[in-house]
Amino acid sequence: MKKWLFIWIAFAIAGCTNDDGLELPDTIDPDPDADVVVQDFMWKSMNLWYFWQADVPDLADDAYTTTEEYTDFLASESDPGAFFDNRLRFSEDRFSFYNEDYTELTQGLAGISRSNGMAYGLIQYTGDPNLFGYVRYILPDSDASTKDIARGDLFTGVNGVRLTAENYRELLLGEDPTYTLNMADLQGNDVVPNGREVTLTKEENLQEDPIFLTDVFENVGGETVGYMMYNRFVNEFDRELNDAFGFFAASGVTALVLDLRYNPGGSANTARLLASMIYGTKTDEVFSEEQWNDYIQEALTDGDPDALKEFFASAVSSGVTLNTLNLDRVYLLTTRSTASASELVINGLNPYMDVIKIGTRTRGKNEFSLTLVDDRDRTGAPYIYSPEREGDINSENTWAIQALVGRMKNADGVFGDPNGFTPDIEVQEDLGNLGVLGDPNEPLLARALQEISGVAAKRYIQPAMAAEPFTSSNVLLPLKDNMFLDKEIKIPERFLKNFQ
């Protein structure tokens, strides 16, 4: 990994009341002989950080007042995953999740995973238990890039077993690194097996470059158009992202098509940097503002109403000056797989420029998260993961939580729509004509170029086989469709709860 941005939190163990008169809850610990180490970590970290802490009765500070009572609650679910889902997660929370291995999760934050390089979507028709998959793109220099498989190819089975909603995880995400896809053809409106097979092998620690494609199209209605397909907000690639915008600026780009159709999110700070590369390094203008649970909100603002505002940036974290196009309009390609940090870019830019969305409705996720691990004794940062402190994480507990801890609003005070952003121009991906990514004839890109050029577009025809997956390989990765916070935060010590 190239870098990590850490969250530092100043804290001190306090009594029930401090000099400011703040009421702090008493420490409570489970019976040390009970097998509830993971559940104890989950409760205490969620009690402090969870956005919906006040809405979950079991997470109340005074929910449990005795060791016996607290231990019985933690032991009510022997499976920590079930405990998290059934006792801690708020009913309206669609996106907080856990992982039994914090290493797998934290590597996912850096775009590192066990992968064969095939990005795919899975489609299920109403009333049909069977699924089929379609290839979205192939990563360069991966195992899949050496095989006879490409965007638009269809598959109905794995190792001769038909894909269903019950077995796709086992077949595609199982421990065996190698599997054989049973390929298919589109015949009319039917997906029909064709007897062809493609064998793929997953590589350990494959890191995907999120900048999948960049190109420049000259003289599109008098404009020089930059095109970028960006598939994940990964802060390890911020310098490369900035270099790509340097290429656009040097090429005289006057219009930008940003392809986020498969981008499920990632780093909130990278979203801020990308928005600044598009709009400008206007560091006096607000890009976003955080809202936390009431307890953390009070602690972080501490009398300063501007404390949680994020402004447009002028440099990447290393200090290198941002390359910016200073545009007043941007064209974004979106689908239901466009989520979290991608939607933050849309919402953050909306008050300042025309954001023209072409494609289909986005996912509808504007919450941000923290990675929580059982490092409760970390000086300055209880429960927040730090790679330097892996030796200090409780050796009896490798679980991690990617918990939603807040929401983002823009400079106008508007939060992202939980139903997703509606496209200004609707164009669905068509399984019968997915096209070649980056090619000016690819349907979504072609429609954007038409809009830029001013050429009248053909009447939109609903595709007979819309590519509308219920899940995808990006969402099935450890990071899922998560937006994580990577910035410095300090909580005044007098606010820290005495749970650790």
C-alpha cells in the first residue's frame, strides 16, 4: 500500500462527571469467563461511533448496568455476525457490515482483493430462481486478460452447476481459486448455454487501478472532450488521478465525461479531490459537511459550527498541486451500481455547476463509515484501525466492523437522495449492445458526446434486455459499496465515553 490516512482521536479515561459537567457513562465489562469477546468489542465500538446509536435501544449508554445483565445480553447470540445483525444494526441501515478478518477488509480499502480480474454483474428475472452473469470489463494484466473472455460475454453456470440466488456466492466466491464458467449466448430474449467453457484463476492480493480508461476526443461540436472511466475511489491512486487530469489539462480539454457507471465508492477524501479537479481549487467554498450521531456531533464541533465542513482542495495529501479543469459543466455516466463516494461527487458539485447525469438512477447511499477493530487501548484512537498497531489488536478477535458513522450534505445543506439520483438523460445498458468501453459508439458515451456536440439524439428505445444486475463483483468485494472517512479527527478528551 502506498499510504494510509489515519484518524486520530484524543481521549482520556474520565469519571462519571468531568469539570464541564458532562455526564459520562460508567464502565461496564462482561464476565471474563464468558465467550463474548467479539460481541463486547462490537457493542462498545458501535455505542461510541454508530450513526444510529440513539435509535437502537440495545446501544443506549444505560441499557445494561450490571456485569451479569451485560454478559447475558452479549451471549444472547453465540454467532457475532448474528449479534451484529439482530441486536446492533438499525433497521434502516442497509450498508454497515462486518468481516471476520480485518486484514481482508482493510486490504479492500486499498483496492486489493483475491481476484481473477473479471468484473461482472448477476441478473435474475422475477420469479426465476436461476441467475446469469455478464462480463462488464476485464482488468489488464490479470488472469482473465489472458483468456478468451471479454465485455458482454454471458455465463449461466460454474463448474457445470447452474447459478442460482442460493449458490452464486459459493460458486463464484468460494475458497477454490480456480473455477470454470459455462458460457452462453443471447438468443432473442433468452440466455442459452452454448457449450463453451472458460477457466479462470484468482490471484492473491490483486490491486485494481481504479483509472480504467482515459481518452480525449477532438472537435466534438467545437469542444475537446476528456473521457475517464473511474471504477473505485482509492486514495492510494490519488497521485495517478491527478496526473490523469494533468493530461486532460495539457490536452486542452474543455468538456469532461466521467464514467462512474460501475463505481461503488471508496474514499471520501478522494471524492473531494476529484471534485476539485473538475470544478476548481476553490478552498474557500464548501464541498461537503458531515453529520454524526448527536454525541459525536457535539464533540467534534465543540462550539465551532464550521468544524465539520470540507472545502474544495488545492493539493493531494503529499502536497502536490492539483490539476484542475475549472469547468462549469460535467457529464456523468451512471447506473444503479454508482454509489456512495460517486454520489458524494454529484451532490458536492450540484451547488456550483451543471452535473448532467446520463444513464440510470444511482444507488442512493450517502453515509460514510469507519473501520473498527478491537484495539480499544490505542492511545488517541479507540477502535479505529491503524496498520502500525496490528500487533496491538486483540489477538483473540480478528473481526472488524465497517460501521456507518455519519452522512454528508452539500453546501446548500442537501443530503444525497436515499433513493439515488435520477438521470437527466435515461439510457440503460443493453445486453444485446453493451458496446466497447471508451469507444465513442458505446451507447452511454455516445449519448454524452451527442449532448456535448448539440446533435439531436435519436429517440430513446427501452432495451429488450436491460443490464440491471441485482448484485455485482464490485459489491461482492470486501469493501462492497462503502464510503469510508479518511481524515484527521480529534475529539476533546472531556467528551470521551468511559467504555473501553
